[in-house]
Amino acid sequence: MNDREKLNALLAKIEVANSAYHERDAPEITDADYDALRREAEAILAEHPEWREDAKALSQVGGKPAAGFKKMTHRTPMLSLDNVFNAEEFEDFVARIRRFLGLKNEALEFVAEPKMDGLSISLTYEHRKFARAATRGDGLVGEDVTANILTLESLPRELPKDAPDFIEIRGEVYMTKADFLALNASQERQFANPRNAAAGSLRQLDASITAQRKLSLFAYAQGETSVSVAQTHWDYLDTLRRWGFAVNPLSRLVKEDGAEDFQTGMGAQRAELPYDIDGVVYKVNDLALQNRLGFVGRAPRWAVAWKFPAEKASTVLEDIEIQVGRTGALTPRARLKPVNVGGVLVTYATLHNEDEIARKGVRIGDVVELQRAGDVIPQILGVLKRGEGQPFKFPDHCPVCGSLAVRVDDDVVRRCTGGLICPAQIVERLIHFCSRGAFDIEGMGEKTVREFHDAGLLRSAADIFALPVHEAEIAGREGWGEVSAAKLSAAIAARREIGLARFIFALGIRRIGENNAKLLARHYGSYAHWKQAMLAAQMVGSDARLELGSISGIGPAIAQDLLAFFAEEHNLATLARLEAELRVQDEQAAAGIDSPLAGKVMVFTGTLSMARPEAKARAEALGAKVTESVSKKTDFVVVGEDAGSKAKKAVELGVTILTEPQFREMAGL
Ligand code: IVH
């Protein structure tokens, strides 16, 4: 698999895991495996930042709010934490903070708190009275669980006089190990672990059920507040304690070099604690520094979760299954004799590719060692005991359509050559076409696509738009009815207009993820222009081919894939049919954030009072693009002290020069 495919595979798994965990309270993989997927994806993104935009699953914090609860929009988003797994990674985290803030010698102080394995909650108090509670949901919109939270005895219903008029307090609802065991013993339905039990108990539409379950609460974070109540996180926790909240008594203030000892100590204590923890959260103590550090994506720069390492396990490799993806990639995965690792059953592990199987020498029937550590998970480390099996022969034919499967050049991935005669590829492409970043057709998820494909209703993407014609037939299918069929027709009709970038992405051309699709859309502007250029570019040496090669971000391999797509007669036929069904809108200029810096190209030079990474992050948060060198395209050059050649160049080119105070004013700092 190449990196892009690896990334796509990881993102797909992360998305499935996100929804299993957050929407159904029924995780299918362990937290450690989940973290590992994320880290593997992050590692690829570190090499290919241009793919970041495609990685929505990574910034998706929780699940969609469950239907049935009233939705509640968080005034400030409820975000997540980045993870580290060892001292070195923790040091990197600290170093990043120091660099961001431009710190010289002074040691940073952190509050170390056990990382509770429960579910996060936001508690709002108005005029010192408990007003409402919401779950995290997707981070922006959660579920209103006020009635359920009111069943917690430990919840302060009122705050003392020194509390602000409006304050939102965040924390974790959890179930103790003892309460979890008692609950499982008392009923047929078995929860897999205390976290699921807590989530399942809190998210009951009937709050009287919540009342029968024993739930506990630790408060640990700030949401919005009308008046700030502390200058350090430590004092904030103290204030919460004074107001009657349960605050974890094991939390401590540590200096940056004291974290490792704390981590070791907590790890040793973990098994004896009355509740599950899966690591320690380290938060910068000084709230003014927290504020300056801010957030990137889904997580604060000022905090990190240092997770405990995961265990190893051994089990029998029962089979090596080959899956066929959208671009025909044959991907092996290990089916394992289910093994309990850290309380969760693991049944599958990745085997990456053909070479990896050979390198590890794993054979069906072997006893293999698994690792659920930070990098690649569940990962097979190697063979512990040889079984009866023969060396695994990777198929040279597609297991789904029987076409030849080949490795081209030095690609590690073997691909089915069946193209659109391969049902696996057809289905995967259709799934992709309907998926969120593409046509985003509600109700056309993986299951429905497969169902319609198998029923002969769907062969190519254009067939999707003919589905409303078959509405009556669909309504008559098992599991469907008039209402759901009509809803689907409406969802399809709503997507007959689509932006160019989404459209290009939806086509599922190899290596054209959301980001590359955007680059193409921005460059060519309209569907007609793009298509015409792609057809003209088929000719070697044509202007159109040179133009394609000149688009920044579109390398030769990507260009090759695009041309290959347009060289296929059946793709052109599909496009022609889609053209008849759709209106592809021209690409608009990137929608600007409401800031004088939005969409501007900026360069910082010289010494500023804030460290360069902070300045850059501030500008980018307001929609600016920060570059290193001054050119005619530069809109602003912000000059600090001792600015040199860049400032000079700006003058020469007539680029607007800003002083730091001017920049701060524009940025609202
Ligand atoms: S602070 C912006 N502190 O871990 C930072 N989170 O992986 C907000 N968690 O969503 C989180 N114990 O549900 C924080 N002492 C603690 C925590 C904690 C558990 C959970 C929380 C959060 C998740 C992030």
C-alpha cells in the first residue's frame, strides 16, 4: 500500500470506530488500538500535510448526538486531547510549548490528573443555580442530559455567592469498578466495561433508569464563564472543590521534569484504583499561558494525555483474508482466534501488504504475538510457534472478480486489474461516491449501497440518480417502506447540485483525495474547463499537459492517475451520464472568515514580541496563509525588530508593511 492508501484505510477504520464508540456506546476496538490508528494516520500526515484536509475523521471529536435527546450547542466547543505514549513524546510536547511561547529558561508547571475513562460532560450554572448538562456529542453539539445528571447525588445544585453569574464546568461522568460489576451482576444486559456502562446509563431517555445506576463525577475543566475565577488551573480545581464538586484527590502540581515520576507512580497504582483510568492528563497550570497556547484542530496545545502502554498478547492466526478496495488494492488482514486484550476482544489485525507477510513469515495456523502499542495496531509482531500451515501465497488473482492482480513497478500493493468488472471495486467506488466528503447522500451508507448493488439497482454512479424512479420498488423491499424510500429520493434530489471540488473527489480517482480535488477545482474553476483540459492533456507535450504539471501540489504520479481516468472509455460514459443528471457548480474562491486577514498571504520577519509559531498560528486561525518568502503575491509583511532582507524586498515590491502593533490590531490581539 502506498501512504495515501494506508491513510485512507486508517481513516476509514477511525471513522467506524468513532461511530461505534460515540454513537452506539459499543466500541469495536480497544482504546489503545484506536489511539494507534490515529497515531499511524498522524505519522503519515506529518509527511504529507497536504492530505490533512481529507482527514476529517481525525478532527471529529465524538459522535453525532443520538436521536431522541434535545440537542445542545456548546458555547465553546468541547474538544479532545492529543496523546503521547512515552517520555520522549512527552518531552516533544513540552518542547513544542516552549517553542510556541518562546520560553527561555523558566520551567513549565503542569497539573497532572488521572485520565478518567468515562464520558465528558458540561455543566452550566446560571445565577449560581444548576441550569443544564450536555454530553460532548460531536464537540460542537451535544445531548441535553439535564434530567439524567440531576439524578447524581454528588452534583452541586447551587454554587456559593462568589461564583460567577454564568459558568460552565466540565468533567467526567464515570462508574466505579465495583458499581460496574454490581450492575452487570444484576441484569442480563452485559456492559463491556465501566465506560460503556456509564455512557449507557447516562444516555437514557428515561431518567429514572439513570437514577437506578450509580454514576460518579469528577470536575476537571473550564468551559465558558462570565468572570474568570482563577489564574491557575490548580486554583481553579481548588475553587471547584470549595464549591462542592468532586475533584480527583490524586491530582498534583508537577514541574515539567517531574511528569515521568508521576506517570510511573500512577501506572503502579492503576490496578488498585476504584475506577478505570487510561493515563494521566498534563495541563499547563498558568491559565494565561493556556490562553496564549490555544488549540490546534481538535486538541489544546496546553494539555496532553500520556497514555499507559498497552499489553502484548498471543493467539492463533486463523486466516489471512484479502479485501479489495476502491482502487483495486488487495489488502490482507489477519483473522485471529479472538483474544482478550485489556478487556476487549480482538479479532482482526492489520498485515499491511504482501511483503510484510513474507517479512514476518506468518502462516495460517501459527501462534502469533500481537501488540497494542502506539504505532501500528493491532499489530502482529511475529510468530511465536509455527503451526502446520504452508508459507502464505499471496493471491495473484482478485478474490472477488477473478481478474489478474498485479504489482506495477515497485508498488508494494497488488491491484486487481478488473476495474469496473470487479464488483468489489464497483461497490467501494459507489460507497465513496455517496460518502460524506463526496456527494454526502443521506441514507446511502455502505449497507444500502451494497444492498442496491446486489439487487441490480446500482451499477455505476449515474444509476444513483435513477433510484427515485424505482422508489416504489425500493419501498417494497424488506426493511424499507414508503416513508424511507421517499426520504431517500429526496436526499438524492437534494444532491443534484454539487460543488466542483466535491464532484471531482467523488469520482474516486486514484490519489485524488479531497485536498487534490480542491486544488484541481480551484485551478480549473468549472467542470467544463476541467474536463476539456483533461482530454486535451492526453496528448504528450500539449499545453494542457504542461498546465496540469504546473499546478502546485499536483505531482507527476497524480497527473498520471488523472490522465489514466480520462483515458478510459467507461469513465467518460459515466461522466456523460452524470452530466445529464447533475449541475456541477463552479468553484468559488475560498470562503473567507470575517477578518481583515482572511485569505491574505503574509510573511513575518524580524523579532516579534510573540514567538513566531504563535504569530503564525494566530494569523492562520484568522484565515491567513503564512509563507516564508516575500513575493508579488504577498499581501502583508509584518516586520519586527531587526527585520532585514524580507522587509527590503517588501518595499521594493510595494507590499504592504505592518508593524507588530498594527498586526495585533488587525488580528484583534
Ligand atoms: S481535560 C480541552 N482532564 O479525556 C481538554 N479530560 O481524550 C479537555 N478526560 O474528552 C479535557 N480525564 O472526556 C481532561 N482529567 C481530565 C480527564 C479528561 C478524562 C477525558 C475527557 C476528554 C478526553 C480526551
